[in-house]
Amino acid sequence: MIKNRKHGHIGLGTTDIEADVKWYIDVLGFELIGDFK
């Protein structure tokens, strides 16, 4: 049987980081806790 594991982070590729961050916050309700700019 496969057990669920917690996810600490994920990596995604993008061409428009500002728009993507806004989408994740506005649509999915994510919270931005830091960036690497």
C-alpha cells in the first residue's frame, strides 16, 4: 500500500513569476513566505 508523505516544497518553471505568484495566492489561497530574488 502506498502511504502519503508530507511535501515541504515543490519546484516549478515559469516565464512570468509575478503573474504565477499572484495566481497561486488569489486562486489557491497560498501564502508567500519568501522568495529568491
